[in-house]
Amino acid sequence: MKSYSMIRLIKLREYLRLPIVIDRESLASNVSKVQQQIADACTRAGRNPAEVTLLPVSKTFDAQAIRKMVTLGFRRFGENRLQEIAQKAPELADCDIEWVVIGHVQTNKAKEVAKYASELQSLDRIALAEALDKRLAPLNRTLKVLVQVKTSPEESKSGVEPQNLISFLKELTNFPTLKVEGLMTMAVLSDDEIAVRDCFRLLRQCRDQALAAGIKGISLDRLSMGMSGDMALAIEEGSTEVRVGTAIFGKR
Ligand SMILES: *Cc1c(COP(=O)(O)O)cnc(C)c1O
């Protein structure tokens, strides 16, 4: 249990907006616990753990925390705000980091995505695809993208509706700078395991149906699903990438 003075310290840190300092050993131990959870879920599902990538989500944690993760062998980091990437990227210029955007992106942020991101996992509308293509083309670069699918009924979750996915994917073939590699989703926030699992299963079914449609020029090998609280269920339903923040870096 946290002592009273500890709580006061936390409040003081929040008030002064000081970053949470997390040491390398704690990060290493958290990472190995997460890797064990991944391995256990793979065993239950009869899958090879090498099929599941761990994407650390570093949002709200500072460049120093990311640098410690780099010393543990990580190069890709998930972030949900472009402004935050723009702040951290210069401090980490020597680390050769691949920034993965996982949060909702406003169309007017396409320029920053083209500048900083190696990958976008939250592509959810054609207007954004258009804006990205326009910014990427002059830079002569491509962007890996995952299409975010809305598998949960919550208003707060964005993503392409499952019934519109195939036509959406077909439209994306008009943008040669966008390399579609798969799908991403966020499950419903719920204690009901069945409801959460249903979201992940729906994403897998969406992928299977889109594959059957045989759209040329796109790949759907990747399914980014599962976070700190639900990664085991996601892996059992076929996730190839879990996006993990809290279980590695601690509470935000
Ligand atoms: C923050 C975030 C995560 C990580 O969530 P945790 O519960 O901290 O592991 C994963 N995916 C997205 C899209 C996020 O915004």
C-alpha cells in the first residue's frame, strides 16, 4: 500500500508535471513478464511466440525512458500524439527509432505523420489517406499502414465499420505511398471476457473476408490487437502484435 507521504509525492510530481522516472531494471523485469504472458498465451493457443511482436507504447513517458528501452533492444515505439513524437524525436535522434502512430490522427497532422512516422496503425478514413499521400509523395517515401476497424460499439472508438472494410481497402489501392500490411483494433473496455474476445474474433473474421476478396496490392498479414489488460485474449484470437504501455512503463 502507498504511504501517505508517497501519495503526497505523487501529487507533487503531477502538479509540477515532472516525468515519472522508471529505472532500466524495472523496465527489463516488466518486459520479461510481458514476454512470459505472450509465451503462455501462445502455448494455450498452440502458436509460436515468434509470430507475436511486442510494441512498447511509450506515450506520456519521456525520452529517457525510451532510451532505456533502446538499451533493452527495442527500436519501435507506439505513440498516440504527433506533438509528443515531435518533442521526443530530436532527443533520440541517435537511436534510429521507428515511431508507430497508434492514435486518432487529425487530417491536418498528415504532414507530421509523413515527417516522423514509420508506420500508422490507425488509418480510419479516406480523407486521411489522401492527405498522407499528398505529404508523402514529395518526400519520396512510403508509409506502412494498418487499417483500424471498429469492432466495439463504444462511441469513443474510431475505425472503419466492418461492413465497409473491403470497399475501404479497395479505395486505398489508389494511394501508392501507403503500404497496407494489416488491420488494427481496440476491444471494448469491459470486464466481460466474452465481449472483449468477440472484438478480437471480429477483426480476424474481417481479415479473412478481406483476404477472400483478393484485393491486389495490399497485404493483410498483420493483426495489431491486444493491450496490457487484454493481450492474452487477443493472442488466442490470432493477434500478431500487442501494443503494451502500462504493463511495461507503469501507470500513466
Ligand atoms: C495507450 C494505447 C495502448 C496501450 O495501452 P495499455 O493499456 O497502457 O497497454 C494500446 N493501443 C492504443 C491505441 C493506445 O492508445
